[in-house]
Amino acid sequence: MIDLTVNESVLASAVKRAKERDFKIPTFKQMRDPSLIPDEVKERLADVGLWDLDPINLYRITWHNEAKASGGGFGDVNYFEVPKEISGVDARIVMMEGKWFPTGAHKVGAAFGCLVPRLVTGQFDPVTQKAVWPSTGNYCRGGAYDSNLLACESIAILPEGMSAERFHWLESVAGEIIRTPGTESNVKEIFDKCNELRQSGEDLVIFNQFDEFGNYLWHYNITGPAMVEVLNEVMGEDDRFAGVTLTTGSAGTIASGDYLKQIYPNSKIAAGEATECPTMIYNGFGEHRIEGIGDKHIPWIHNVRNTDMAMGIDDESTISLIRLFNEPAGHEYLASQGVPAEFIEKLPLLGISGVANMLMAIKFSKWYELTNNDFVMTLGTDSMEMYESRLEELNEERGEFTLLDAAAAYHQHLMGQSLAHVQELGYYDRKRIHNLKYYTWVEQQGKTYEEIQAQWYDPEYWTSIQKMADPIDELIEAFNAKVDEA
């Protein structure tokens, strides 16, 4: 759970640091609705780049940023609709764009949700302690970025096999980078490194995205309402919202589905994973190439009882499609198939996991035989800005991407998406997946039997977390007032 007990002596240290570095902290309300942000903040942002290491960019942790690399203001949520020439289905698939966050990925918000409650309660001392960010990719980038803006020392932990772009950028932002063995399929090695750090005697706080409820809380309160804003814009009176499809990763983003279900009770939540490591579907294991989604365990913060479908995506589909979506021959072939030019220009907004989310929406639409009055929501976590090196590697490995390759990728991985590896979850299917948490979290990571039972049997367990944004906002406002008074 999220502990809001205040340690006054440490809080005083954090306030002093904030005064020295001249920053204020935005509230959840302001991230959800930037019209609440003070005008003087908006004026300062006019001269600041989206990725700049400037504390004023804390106010850009929102889905409402103007789609500009520098000096942007705030507006509507950035999204696009996937045309039928890409999806092959009648359903209306809508994707929000994660690229327009600082760091180019929405995980900067999840990290904020984990760090800030500790900072404004005095449970984290930015003067003496280090913030540790274990991740398979964007979360540790977001954590290192937030730490830098909030004047905290940071340690980023991620697998050594992740894309080169992540490491190059982190070198200028994080205080320290630790590379663990493997790739996105090697989450346990990250946990092992965290346990090693705990025993080192160094004064640090570990913000594990897989069990930090600030991750869940941020997406429930920020991503969920952003999705509703988009749906209110695109849906007509006769339209229906069918559901949200998301690869689970840390299962933070899928908290948006909990919010959506409360607004649209008949909607569904589909959780996705790579078929090469099918933990939810088959209790399986393995390795895959959909960067940014962890596996071989069920995240502690995943509200499995509220999940309606588990779905597998072939990682080869995502790899082939990033080539189709980004290589010149791919663009040429897509144009020949009637894909609008303005949509082809948007394709680089989808990183590898974003492509997986889109494929989930396609399979979801086929499974439920959705019509053009049905809307499916998903998002691009990041963009190809994080994966240009992967395209170079693929060209070296497979040769130039040709029109023939493009035709094969288009018809096999888009038009040919099948209903394989899709499982609707009944009561005991969900319980089976939930029970897998026991082996990672109770046996290995020190969670209690009582809490894992409460996650399943106590309906107030999750709703009590969902209500914590307002109390945290009060603490943020009190923190900012103390900074003014200091």
C-alpha cells in the first residue's frame, strides 16, 4: 500500500533542498487537468525543451502536452485512430501517444507516482539517500529523470540487452547505471540486484515498479481519465466502448482499465504478453524481444481479478512491423494498400510495445466480432526514437527491407492476425493467474500471505488505493507551501 506517514525531520530536509533548487511539485489534479497549472509556469515552459533537465518540466508529466519538442503548451490528449487499411477490422481502434512526455515515454509519470509520495511525506531524504529504479526499460529512465528534476541521486537498473538509446541517454541523467544479465525476460535478475543493494549498507530506497502502488495510482488517476477524454471526443450516441488492450509490463498502465470499467461497466480489460514467454496464458516462461514488458512473474500491482482476457502476441510480429512501419519500402507498400499518407507519417510514434498493444486491439476486435460502432482503446508507450539501433541491427542481420518483405509483413502480421493465444478469463482462470504472485512475492520478496489474500477477496483493497490521489495532493500542496515559507 502507499504509506502517507509524515517524518517531519526528513521532510524539512527535503523542503530545504527544494528551496535551494527552486522547484515546486505538480499535483495529480494538475497532471490530469493542466488548465489548473499556474500561468507563470506555462510562461516559463515556453522556453524549455520537452526533455530538458529543468524542474519546470515536472509540470509536463501529463497526456496533454502540445506535440512539440520544445516550448509546447497544453491542449487536448494526443491520439490517433488506426485505419482499417492497417487493422483489417471494422472496430475503431484509438491509440494515445506516449512520445510527448519528457523522456519520450509515459513511464515518467509512473515513476513520479512512486517517488513524490515518499518525498512529500519525508520518507525519502534527497540529501542523504539514493533513489533506485529497477526496470526493463522506460521506467528507470523516467525515474532517473524525475530524480534529477527533484534533486535526488539515482541508480538506474536495467538489463544489459536493452536498446542502446536507453543507455546513451541515461549516462547523462542517472547518477549510476547498473546493467543486469539478459533482456526484458530477465526480471528476477533485476530483483536479485535490488536485494544485493539492500544488503550493501548504502542508504537508498528502491522504487520497484512491479510492486509500487504509486505506479498503479498514477495510471488510474491520470491515464484512465485521459482515455475517457478521448472517448468522449470520438464516440457518438450510438457508439460503444468495448475495452482496453495493454501489454502488462509492470501492470501499472492496466490500472487505467480499472478506471474505465467504473465509467463503462460493460467494457473489458485485456492483458497481453509475448507468446515466447506466456506466463498468464500457459504458466510458461522463455525469452522475447518486445522491449519494456517484464515477464515470468505476475506483478504485485496487477489487479488480476478485474482482468477479462489474457492474450499472447508473437514477438516476430512486432519486429517485422517496426520495419514495415519505419523503412522506406514499408511506407511505399502501405501507400499502395491505401493507407492514408497522414497516418503513415504517424507510424514512428509506435515503439515495439506500442505495436504489440495495437496488435492486441486487432485480436480483441476479431475475437468479439466488433463493428464500426465499437471503440477499443490502447496506447503507444514510447516511439521509435528509442529503437533506431534495432532497425540498424535488423538490416545487418536480415538485409535490406524490400517491397517483397513489406508485402509479407503486411499480410502475415496485420491482415493475418489470428485468434491464437487468446483466452477469456473466467473466475478460476483469473484466480490461477493471481495465485502465481505467491511464488515471486510471498516466497521470494517478503510480501505477506494476508495481503495476497486481501488482493483477491477484499474489494476495498484496490478501491482504497484508487482514492489516495487527493490525500497525496494535499501533501504536495503543503510541501509547496513550506518551500514558499522557507
